[in-house]
Amino acid sequence: MKPPTKTKSAKLVKKKVPVRPLPAKKPIPSADKKLKVAPGLDFREFEALRRQLDLSLEELTVRLGLSRAKIEKRKATGRLTPDESGKVVCYARLLGHAVHLFGALEEARQWLKTPQGRLHGAVPLDYAKTDLGAREVENLLTELAYGIKS
């Protein structure tokens, strides 16, 4: 028996696909070059957080672990340091999470300023002074959002 012969319609047609060049690699900075650190937030972000949390300048300064003199200096220069900016962003993130959970700014503020049994009776804004404490507060907010009881 003869094998079947190929017809013209059975031939595979190869399409030419344009080849794109790989993106250029960025050079790795050498050890002798200093990496630039991004500047901190504008001081107005600190003020905006203070107003949103409805705290006095002194209350927020203490909760962020800063001195009054440092805050006055930052106010004069108009910028926070990267570390200070990180703390402001952390508190803003907690506030946003609480607003999302409770549905309103006032209820979120109230919860963040009230001692919570699941934080060993601590006030969430005080508990969040450290990175680990802030994560605990965020975890608690997540658990409350999903109805998890521990």
C-alpha cells in the first residue's frame, strides 16, 4: 500500500514574526558610587495626617517618636526625612485601613484612639509606634474586616 501523498493545502506555511531586540540592561552601580536616597515627604503630609487623625501637633509628634524641636526644624525646611516619612505613611495606611473597615473617618479615628483588648488594652495609635506594633494593628484590622475571632 502506498503512503498518502501530501497535497498543497496540507503544507505548513511559516509566518515571519518580527524579532524584537531585548531591552538594554541597566548598569549595576559600582560599590564606590553612593546610591541616592529618595527625599522625604513634604511637611504638609505630616500636617494633613495630623488633621485627619484629629490630633494636636504634640500628640502626633510623640506618637511618631519625634521631638518638638525636630518637627519645628522639619516645618522650617518643608521636608521630612525618609525615616520620618515612613512613619507618617505607616500611620496614614492604618487610618486608611480603618476608614475602609468602619466606613467613615470619625469611626476610624475613634477606633484608633480607643484601647483595644486584642492589643492587650493598648491604644492602636500608641501600639503602632514600632514597625511590629503597626503590623499587629494592621493584622487586627484585617481580622475584623473578615470577621475572624482569636
